[in-house]
Amino acid sequence: MPSRTTRSGCSFEGVSTDHQRAREALGARLRELRAGVSGRELAARLGWTQSKVSKLETGRQTATPADLAAWAEATGQPTAAAELQ
């Protein structure tokens, strides 16, 4: 599939890829914070579905600031919230 471009000739592909990489890196950090707790257990603590936890960790869903603060709190590492923002 060819990359799309703006009228000025800028490619959307690089922006999308950078954004996806950032979400994946954030997801890896979220998994580190969750160490020792299953995704199902964390979801129960947060009142979320296990699917939401999985999507955040794999970068398929963008986390909101409230999601990040709740995650840090639920994993017993509230000071990590600022780092995740």
C-alpha cells in the first residue's frame, strides 16, 4: 500500500509509524510496572476489561492520562504516573 501524502508532499506513514512505536514503548513500560500481576488481576483492580489492559500493553489503544494514573496506582507505583504521561 503506498504511503499517503499531504498537499505539501509530507508523508503520513512516518508520523503514524512514530506514533505507533511510542505507543508500543509505553505498552512495554506498562508491562514492566505490572510485573507479578496478571493482566486479568490488574483489569479487575481497575474495573476494566482484560482486553483493555492487553490493548494498552500492545499499543493497539491509546492510553489517556487518567488510564496511566490509574495503572500506576493499581500497580502500587503511583510515582510512575508522571513518567508515563
